[in-house]
Amino acid sequence: MKWAFSEGASLFVRHSEEGQKMARRLQSKHGPSKGLSILAAKLGRSVHHMLSREKAFQMERFLGQAS
């Protein structure tokens, strides 16, 4: 599962402007590898939340933006 979420985080960063911004912020604070790992863990927690509560993915909540 860890590998799958790290791949998902890489794809999120590669194909999303918001993902690139989030990754840059985390990587500047924690370094390149750790920043991507933090993003992958956040993605894993989001997926667990979605599946356990049967809710749809909300990009604003994932990015931490107030809605």
C-alpha cells in the first residue's frame, strides 16, 4: 500500500498545479524525499477517510483550503 500511495502522490504532483504547489512547500521544509512521503501519507489518510465514511473526495479539504 505504501508503494501505491507514493505512486499516487507522484502522479498528483506531476499532473496537478495544486499538487506541485503543495509538494514544493513540503519539499522546501522537509527535503525532496520526505516531502513526497508526507504527501503520500496524507493521500493515504484521505483515501481511508473516504472509504470508511463513504464520502466523495474533496480537493479543497485535501489541500487545506477553507471553503
